[in-house]
Amino acid sequence: MKGLLLKTLLFSGLLAAALYPFDRLLLDKSKEDVNSYEMLYATANNSLDVLFLGNSHLFRGIDPRVFDARTGLNSRLVFSSGSNIAQVYYDLLESLNSQSPKLVVIETWPIFAPSSGNNNLFVDGNLRNQNFSAPHSKRFGEIKYKEISRAYPGNDKWFHMFNFFRYHERWTNLELMEESLLIETTLTAEEAYYRRYYRTDQMSMALEPRYMRYKFKEDKMYISEDEEYFLKEIISLTQEEGIKLLFLSVPVYDVYFDKVKVGFDRLHKHLNALTAAHDHVDLLDLNYEFGGFSRNLILNERRLHTNQHLNYSGQIRTTGIVVDYIQSKYQIEAGGKNIDKIQIEDYMYGLIGKSSDTRLSGAVTKVNGRRPIDSLNRKYFVVKPADQHIKIEGWMHFDSDGADDLKKKRFALKKDDFVYIQRKLWAAPVPEHIKDRGEQYASAGFYNRRVPKTLFEPGVYELYLVYEEPDEIILNKTEVSLLIE
């Protein structure tokens, strides 16, 4: 009997060793949630100060780059689209295998979502596996085995332990395999995570009356016994580890909030009672505090839904509110900058100081087709009340050995603690007096495709030109400001 057991263990070990190099290649690396786990695994052990956990509501609610730049802390965001609170619990266990954060922030949509799948976490005694990305994106190990065993207690657990078996249909999907391999070999996990992140579209005005007319139900907006069980497990685990715990509610669309306010109030009351009983736990319910956000800060997902996601502007604002709360509530000592690559946000929010760089020349020449005006010894581009969008044109040249690369050009707008970075630009003709400087300026022109004006609050914004090299960021403030009336 012992010999059979040893042979079984040996066979399992050899099988795992043989499949492990290929196992993660079968994950769909085009998905942001998969890359959030890859970012966690790429992070040096015990280097995180703050860990964010949740589902897509969190992914579209908090920008870790903005958070890190404004606080000087190291954070990671691990999520799985559509995950429930049980899966968040196992994500916490997995993260604590390699990290010892001072603060864990858990977004509440896994328990706030009005879904029977979230309320009823067990089916015939087995854990409901609501989103396969949550367990299958984890590395082969003890936590993955525990989570999958609880969902698949029979022989099926071995099928789900190995992506090689679970995603066997991908063996012959050469297009997906090629894309995943390309991402794996050409991008870091962080670059893959952010490559489709910055969305500036807004909920269509046509959707607003549909939300107003629709009779949303709030009967499933409650914390069930199953959910409370895992909430208590999370609270107990963080207490044992000496970790502060913050439950965060990212804003939804304000019209939807008003329609189901009774449900949100019920959830807030229950969760507040759970958190109030523990000194190390806090609740920051931004829906309760703000009543949701306007459609200007919500993505245009083109359908009526109980889960609305924030656009880039909404993310910046929400992250700023969370930063202010955490800095006022907790005294977290930064463990030192851990991210390998310095980001534009680090300069824009003042985490890293930088003086003007003469290698980068350029100017903004037009905004919405208009040239700047002089007022009180300053030059302003004016975005008028009748303007619906903002289109910025200009030129930018980086003095280097190679030709200008449009893909490396950005511009940024800054007003107080709000920084908008336009990371994708298009080629534009160069003004004649700039073209006369030489052939190297022929490709210096740029413009951005129009972004909605209502992404920005009225006021005066500073304009910055940015050139982003793989190992260096060159950033200069322009002499002209932008006034949004």
C-alpha cells in the first residue's frame, strides 16, 4: 500500500514538473485579470505595502499607478472578472504566500452584486466556481489545490489543477496560442495589464432614459450566510496576520444607485455591522457617501446592466478619494519603490522630481482648431462651453540618434491632483517653420482623437509634453495652459 502511495506521489510530481513550463502558456494572456496574477508573481517577495482584491468593478475603479505615485507606496491589484467573495478569499491566501502587505483593500462588488450566484456560494456542498480565471490563473500549489478541491472534490480536481488539461481545446487554437506567446515574450505582465486599460468613452446619453425607466430589482442585494462565512474568514485571517483590512465600494452609475438604493442601504448596514466589531477593519462605501457617479464617469458598455464600470476619468477620481482616505486613516511606511519601470504618473504627481530636458522640444499649437490667447501675461487655449470634445494638436521632437517614434509620444493635462495622460497619439502635418529645421522634424506632428470634454472639470490645466523611452521618461511643461470653461 505504501509503495503504491509513493508511486502515485512520484508520478504526480513528475507530471507536474513536466507540464508546469507549458501550463501558464495555455492561459489567455490577452485578458487583464490573468495578467493581474502574473503581476503578483513578478513582484519581489514581501515588497508590497497595499494589496487590492476584487473583480472587474475594482479593476475599472482603481489605477495602481496613480495610487503608487500619489502615496509613494507599493501596491498590486489582483482580480478576476465576475468573481465572488469565496474566490477573493482564495486570492488573498494566494497573495499572502509571497507578500506581507500592511493593508488589504477588498472591493465589495463580489458581495454587492445582485446575483444568486454570488449569494449562493455552494452547490450540493461544493464551492461554486463562478469564474474559472480565479483558480486557473493561480500557480500550481497548495492554495490552488485547496480552492479546486473545494469546488471539484472528486477526480475532476486533477483535470482543473492543470491548465494543460482544463484548456485542452487551446492546444489547436494556434491564433490564441500565438497571441499569448507574443504577449509573454514581448511584454512585461504590467505592460500587458495596462495595454487596453485607459478607456475614455462615456455612457451614451441614449442609455440614461432606459436606466430611468427600467425596474431594477434589489431583492438579491443582501449578504447571505455563505458570503458572511467567507467575510469572517477574511477578517479572521487578516487579524491573525496583523494586517489592516479595508472594504471599499467603488461607485456605480448614480441613476442605477437611486433605483436600488434600498438594496445598497441594506448591504451597507450589514457590512458596517460586521466591520465595526473589529478594530483592524474599516469600511469606505463610496456609493453610500456619493450616491454613485454621473454617466460622464461611466464606460459606454452599450447595454443595460446592474454592474457599471468607470472610465479613465472615473478611475482617477476614485483612486484620489481612496488615496486621501488611506493617508488620513493609516500610517503606512513605504517599503521603497519596487516597480521596475518608473511611470509617467511618478513625475506628474511629484513622487519623482524632474527638471526641463532640452532634448525634448515641441509645442501645442491648436486646441479644437483654435490658437491660444494672451491674458494676464499668460497664454491660454480656451475650451468653450459649446465645445463637446477636446482635440489637441502640436509637434514634438526628441533629439536622439533614431527617428521620432509616434508610439512613444504622450501629453498630459494636470489640475491640482487630477492628471490625465493621453497615451495614444496620431500623426499630423508639421508647421512649415518647424519643418524648415530639418528632415528629422518631418514626423514631429501629432494630434489626439477627440476626447469628451465632460471627462474634465472646468478650470485651468497645465499642459505637458512627454516622450517615453523604455528606460527613461522625458517630460517638459509647456508655456501654454488650457482653460476649460
